[in-house]
Amino acid sequence: MIRNSTIAAAIVLCAGALPVAHADCGPTPQPAFAIPDGAHASKDEMSAAKDNLSEYSAQVAAYASCLDAQQASSGEAAGNRSRRPQSEYLELGSTALARLASVVSCFTQQVQAFQSTGGGSDAGPAECSPGARLSDAGALRPDGA
């Protein structure tokens, strides 16, 4: 009960920042943080990025679980035309997971840069940061590109 309330609260908090909502499972989770440029980031900046990534990953996992449950219940009520087709559940889940994979890849690159340079201070966002726009394929690209 507490876990469900926590997940629901997280979805409600994120809903104000996310323009596209999907019925029943709420909006598709979006990364609402920037990954710092590892070559110029402090240890605290990298640690905060790791915490943000963990929270975002949990949001995506909860969203994927919800989609799985929705898909299962739509199979039981196959005659109900208001339910989404299974391909839509797959597309929604795949898009969210691909976005998460892109963010994880970006963070990994920045950790490697941080480790090889020792970091610095006052880092801006990395080029691959979630502050960038997503292309249609789900890969991150810099704003305006």
C-alpha cells in the first residue's frame, strides 16, 4: 500500500513537468536532470547525477511494470475496445527503456571522463545529457540539432 502510494506520488509530481500523458500509467517518465561533463565535474556533481539517474531508473521501472499490468489486463478483457492494442504497450515500454539506456550510456561516458581526468569544478551539462532533445529514434542529440 505504501509502495503504491509512493509510486503514485512520484507520477503525480512528474506529471506537471511532462506534457504527454498516457492513460492509466501516467506520463512516460522523462529525465529531468542534467548529466555533468565528467571531464570538468566535481565528485559531488557526479554523485548527484548518479542519484538522479537511480531515481529516473526507478520511475521507468515502475512505468514498465504498469504497462505490463495494463497489457495483461487488456488480454483478459479482449472484447473491450477502449483498451490499447498490445503493440502500443510494447512501443511505449520500448521508448521509455531506450531513453533510459541512452541516459545510462551518457552517464557511463561521463564517469569514464571523470575517472581519466580527475574532474574539475563548475561543469556544464555533457553533450549527451538529458538536457538535450531526443530524436525520434530515442537517441539523445544536442538542442537545436
